[in-house]
Amino acid sequence: MARSKKVILFVVNSTEFFLSHRLPIAVAAKKMGFDVHIASSTGKGVKQITDSGFTFHHVSFSRSGQNVLRELQCFLCLTKLFIKLSPDLVHLITIKPVLYGSIVARLVGVKSVVCAISGLGTVFQNTNIFARIRRWIVCKLYKSAFKHPNLAVIFQNPDDKNLLLNVRALTAEQTRMIRGSGVSLSSYPYIKEPEGVPVVVMAARLLRDKGVFEYVEAARILKKRCVSIDIRLIGDIDLGNPTSINNDILSEWENENIINVYGFRSDIATQYSNANIVCLPSYREGLPKSLIEAAACGRAVITTDVPGCRDAIVAGETGILVPVKDPLALADAINWLIDTPEQRRKMGKAGRLLAENEFNIENVIDKHMTIYQELIRNV
């Protein structure tokens, strides 16, 4: 018996990431007539997913990937789900869902596959012998994953795209470019900067490779210079990630009295509106949502000259690029923006225009719907 609706299945490693980065796309797919299903590890977001009218399926994605048996169980769980659900299209998000889901989709005959490359992970940052071996293995997996005959791979920055093209993991015809996950301009309105002591904000998971240590060291440098400033750190510890800081380190930073630790906050638009400068000294990204949200709020940005981060700003116009792992350069950039408020505000206004022209969530949704329709027509 023919189904009345085509089934789309989103596969993502965490419900929280789906809600923060892909929920509007799933809502649009539902409005377009799809029967929308979400497969992910269980978490706080399951209720919101089901309340949104989507069907949730539990797939236990491990964070570390060190247990071969558990990874095999995850692969088999995806295989059973794909066979049972027989989706017309799967949208695979984050590294493990892309690698495992693409291979499973090809093996069981899923008709259409979308892969979202929102960053290539730490395996492409490190240069030691073990990282090079892991990188070789991961590239082989990508080559196998991208052999599906009706596939579109969405990249957020050209560096990630070119890297996988150069290792011949896919063809140019399979690639699409969408700059980030989009931002709701109405939810992140432009508001004039606050007066008083300048406020600098970094909002991210508290991981080493987000540049959190460099951010704190830059705060130390500015304190030694006796710069009047309020430096804030917003975000959660992520003990499931091997590069996460721990509570002891966080307590040490608080006791130094050089940064104000805010923990997890859901009101990021308000936090940015209360700030003068937004920083993200990350080591590598897909295209960081925090920076496009900062741009929408009209705040000057300081970030690193690495893939993803440099693609989220217009250097010299909406913000400043600094070398990666360089707290002195970061401190100098913060210092300069504090000393040049007119230039800072000019960058903030240019950032708002960039968000309106490039990062509007409606544009991002339209591009995704076009890709879905194109793939379904190819079947």
C-alpha cells in the first residue's frame, strides 16, 4: 500500500544539537508535506521533538568512539531502523551519523541521502602520527560513505569541501554550499551597544579546541594591562568530550577573578545584546552558529583565522581575525576594539547587514528544501 506522505529521517548524534541547529529545517519539511522522523541519542530534547509533531527513534551514538562493539551496535541499530522505516530521504548530521548512516543507506537501498558536514572534527586538527593514521581511516570511511548514487553533501565552508575533494572522497557535483545553520533575525535583533564598562563574551562548549584556554589567558594579559573590562565565559562543561575542561579548572579561573563564568545560558541573544564584543578563538569549525548570532545582534567579532571561523565574518569589516592559539594577539584585538568604539560599532552594523544578506534562516531553509526536491525528483 502506497504511503500518503514521503518520509524524511534526520539522523543526528544529540537531540540538543538537532534543536539548536536543524529544528527550523525539520519544521519546514513537515510544512512541505514530509512525515518527519528524528533518530538520535536520548536527551533533554526528546519531549520538544515529539511535541513538535515529529516521531523520535533512539539510536545510541557514543561520544568517544573507542568501543568497537558499541560502534557496531550503533551501526546495526541504524540498519534496523532504515529497513523498518524505509525513508524516502535521510538527512545525516554530524560526523558519525554521516559516516555510518551513508553506508547503511546505500546498503539497504534508501533512495536519497543528504549529508551535512558541519565540521570535520579534531582528527583534522592534530598532526601527530596517531592523528594521521586516524585521518587516513576517516578519509577511507568518507569515500565509502559518499558512494550513494543519489547524494548531496552540504558544506559550510570551502576548506572542508576542498579537503574531501582533494582526497577524492566525493565529486564536485555532489557538493552543495550553505553558510551555516542560519539565524532568526527577529530572535536576534540589533540593539545598540550598552554604555559603561565594555563587556566581552565568549559563548561555546568549554572545550580546549574552542580556544577557551587562550580566551582566559587573554583575560590575564588584559588584567595585567589594567584594562577596565568585564570578560564573560558562557557555556557548559562537556565531560563526554576528551578536550573538555573540568570543574576544578573552572573554579581556578573563577578564583583568579579575571573572568565571570555564567555557565549554560539559553538567552544568548540577550547576552550578546548586553555585550560590546564577541570572541570565539576556536581551532577549527564548520561555520560557528555563535558568530552568526553575534553578527545578527550587531556585535563586532574577534575570531581565529581558521576554516569555518574566517568564513563567518568579513575580516576588517565585521570583525577581526587573529592567529590560532595566540592569546597575545587575541588580547591585542580586544584592547584595540575597546579603544576604538566608533570602529567597533561600525563593525557591528556591518555584521548585522552580513547576517541579513547571508545568514537569514529563511534563506537557509529554502536552500535545504530545494536540495530535498532535487534529490526526490532524481529517483
